[in-house]
Amino acid sequence: MSSDTLLSECIYQIPCKNCDKVYVGETGRNPGVGVGEHKKEVEAKDTSRYTRQSKRSAEEQQNKSAITDHVTRENHVIDWDQVKVSGHESDRKTRWIKEAIEIRKSKDEP
């Protein structure tokens, strides 16, 4: 397996600093690229003026990713420094299945 493959085709986890939730994602690219895209989207949302009305508005919006939904709906902070790769899989469909399994496991944990 080449070193480029080790840096791509993976399942990754991004934890929340405020709760035990973990975002699970997959990418065929370098995980830093996908994580960077998530981070950019999260940072584009203005969560500094978080009132009851803005919370209601956030709950009605559907963002590009679940991680942005979590940040805007819960007013939480993502721990971008603790992102970890939890597995590698070169076959895209198998990677999707492994991602789904990890998502299910993360929802079953306390």
C-alpha cells in the first residue's frame, strides 16, 4: 500500500468539545481536505449571537453536513485538533458501509 493511500480512502472522526458527540465521515481524498471543508463551513456560520430565535432558525435549516448542524443547533465547539482516522478502505462502497457502521456505533455509545 502506498503512502498516498494511507493518507486517503479513510473513515475519520471529529469530536465535539462540549459533549460526547463525534462526527464520523469518509473520504477518498486526504482527510485534511474534507475536514478543512467542514471547518470552513462551520466557521462561515455566525453562532456568536445565539438567542432562542436564532436557535429555532438553526433547527429549521439543513446544512451541508451534520457537523455544521450540530454546531449551529447546539452552539457547540468542534475539537479540530483531535480529528483521527479510524480506518482505511479503498473500495468506495465498502467505505460507505464502514462509515455507516461507525456512525451507528457512535450513536449507541453513552
